[in-house]
Amino acid sequence: MVRKLRVAIVGGGLGGLAVARALRGQADTVILEQGSQFGEVGAGINMSPNAFKVLRELGLEDPLRRCAFQPEFHVFRDWRSGRTLFRANIKSEYETRFGAPHLSVHRADLHGILAAGLPERDVRFQARCRSVSQNEHCAVVLLDNGDEVEADVVIGADGIKSAVRESMFGKDDPEFTGNVAWRLTVPVEALPYAIEPAVTNWLGPGGHVVHYYVRSGQLVNIVAVCETSQWTAESWALKGDPAELLQTFSGWNRSLLTLLARAETCFKWGLFDRPPLARWSQGRITLLGDAAHPMLPFLGQGAAMALEDGLTLGLLLSRDHGTIAERLSLYERLRLPRTARAQIGSRARAAENHLRSPLQRFVRNLKFKIRQYSNPHATLNNGEWLYGYDVHDALRAAGN
């Protein structure tokens, strides 16, 4: 009888849970989660069609649809006047064009869907990774309490501060990007006016604000980003001051400020990233999600890329041909160019969203208008290459 592959997944976030679900029945997995329970920090996530297709492949389409909200449009608006700069249909077109819908979901709901049904024996809580090592027979995760976990494969899904990444490639502190984000939610009963059923992005000088419904339309998720010279807090995320938020965006559209004023609490995040890595894998050890490619939120693809990573890696490890190193090498070759393009694209989108020069904003907005008229079916961020992606198609194209 052939022994199942033993896989240790360091980190129980979205990407780690996705690869665990993709390996169900195919491998003996253990998730090493540093927290005392599963829990995702943050609020809303836009599940673009490429991300939705991963959840569908994992058998989670129905629970996702039940808890998510399906917006009708993507909209860019002027920061002060509220004038529509660009509008793209979502609900009426995406499923036909890309094979899946676009949904907006609360991060905690998505995390719960992925975690539901995982056997308790497959999870170790309060298991913080200190380092990883390997030999020709196995890979080893050393935990803070001195325990060692042996596996045939170790997957570092432990986020931007990844201990697995540091063990593999040395210490490499992420860089502050000059952007701070406030994250908040407003219950629908507290709304000051009716919010359009859209993913709406207000573009202004040195910042932007995006909002959309989550939790089946019960909450409005808001992310307000502004440029700043430094981030001095020890934590990357801390409780914010709603008054500071309003002061930061003073002078913006009155109706937008009225919406922001309805938030009783908010959280403030420094946005950090790293340049793309040249490689993710060494022998029996590899990375996924933010551990491999931390991504700014300006294309809305951080969670999507982690989910794609998880499914791709799960499918490759479930196969019995090729050595472990060969399968991890193929995973890297399939995923690294795409995630690097998304990382770079997210940085470029930040610059375009935050133009300070009135002339530059006029030129950008004119391009939006020309594009809107020349191609009424265009996506908001030229996202066809993102949204049309399918993991199985990528594997077939690679001859697998």
C-alpha cells in the first residue's frame, strides 16, 4: 500500500486553507496555525471571477453565494464632484465572458467557508513556526515551543512576515509603500442614503475610497487609502480614530464624508509589500500567498492570487508523477509570472488612482471616457487577463 504524502501547511489563512481543501483525501495534511483559533483580520474581499472559479472547484460555490453580495457595476467616481468617470457592467456580463460571477464577501465569512468541515486532527493551534529545514528524506518545521513537525512537503502560507520565507531566503523586511488604509463597515440600517449596488471607487489626489456591500447586502464595506510619508506604529494594523479619518478626507465629496461619518469604529493599516521573488521553492519547501508575493490591494487580487496558488499546488501535489521537487518547480513556473504581473500592476494602479496633478487627472479621466465609448464591455482595470484565468487551463497549457 502506497503511503499518502505528508504535507505541513504553515498558516491557516485563505491560501493555507485552500491548499488543505484541495488536498483532502489525497494527502495527510496538518495546518500549523499560530493563533488559538482561526480568524481573519479585515473585512471585505472582492471575489473576481478567477477567485470564484477556485471556490467552485473546491465545492464551495453554494455557501459562497449564500453569504456574498453580487454587485451590478464597477464604478470610478471623481473625489469631489462625484461625477462618474467610468462604469463597467459586472452582473450582466462577467459570468458570460469569464465563466463565473464577481461577488463581494466578508473575509470572515470566506474564511469560515474554507475552514468548515476540516477535521480537528488536521489543525494544530498555537503552533508558531520558528524555522524550517530539510534533508533528502523529509522537511521539518521547528515550532516556538521546541516541537518538530516532519512532513514530505512544507508549505509556507504564513503571510508577509513569513518565518518559512526567512528560513529559505534570509531576513528581508517588507517595505512601507507610503500608503495607509482605513477599513470599516457600516450596517445598512445606519446608511445615510441609498448606496448603489456597485463596487464604487472614488479617485482623488493622494488617495481613494472604495465601498461595496458584503454579507448578503447587510453591511457596506469601506476602504479609505491615503498617502503618507511614514508609518511609525509597531503594529501594521491598529484601531483607528474616526475623527482622524474624516479630517484626512476633508474636502472630498459631501455624501461620501456623510457615509464615512456613520462608522463607529475603524482600523488603520500600513500597507507594505516586497518586490517579486525570483523563486519560491527549495527542495521540499515552497511558499504561497503573501509569503511568496505580498500584494497591494489596488487590483483587488491579493486573496484571489492566494486561492489560485492553493488550488494549483493542491492539484500538483495530488498527482503521483514527478518528484516532489519537480512538482514544486512546476508550481513555481506556473504561478510566479502571473503573481509578479499582479504585484507590479497593483503598484501601477496605486499611482494612477492617486494622481495629484489636476492636468494628469484630466488626461486619465479623458482616457477613461474614450475607453468607455470605444469598448462598452471593457472591465474597470483592464482586468481581462486576471478574470479569465482558470487553474485547469493553465495546467493543460503546461502539458499537465
